[in-house]
Amino acid sequence: MFERISPQQAKELIDQQDAHIVDIRDPGSYQLGHIPNALLLDNNNLAQFIADADFNKPLVVYCYHGNSSQPAAAYLAEQGFEQSYSMDGGFEHWRVLFPDAITQ
């Protein structure tokens, strides 16, 4: 099962618990800006990500606005991630709250 969390909660998990962070937007949007250390996750690298991941670390999934990340976080929870989260508001909300915490 996954939980929905705010960008502030996501930032706490990233900063304090070294959470996995995955971006499920399109490659062009990712190139224009993403959360630092976020992995662009798609069908091409999904299996490898799951094979290499530490299932005990928190996992934060984000998309554009927080809608598509919910089924992705649910799927990853089913794959064994004990702490799977979907970030409400997605990257667009993150960008407003943390404009200095974006990598291009």
C-alpha cells in the first residue's frame, strides 16, 4: 500500500532518510528540471530499478501534478517497497515550494 504525502514531507524523507525518488514524467520534462537525485523511471528501466533498489528505504514517486504517481506508487508497493509514497501536487507544486531544489 502507498501513502499520499505533501512535498514538504517528501523533502523530509529525501533529506533525512535518503529516500529513493523517482520521476515518472516524460524525458523532455525531466531534462528541463527535476528534483535532485531523482531517477527518471519508465518501462525501459523499471525492472532494473526494482532489481537494484533497497526495499527498506522510503520511495517517493512524483509526476506533473500528483495524479499519475498514485498508481505508480501503488504498483511499486506491490513489488515490495515497504514505504511507498506519491507526492501530492507533483513537480509543479515542488517547483513553487522549493525553487532552489531543482536540478537541470
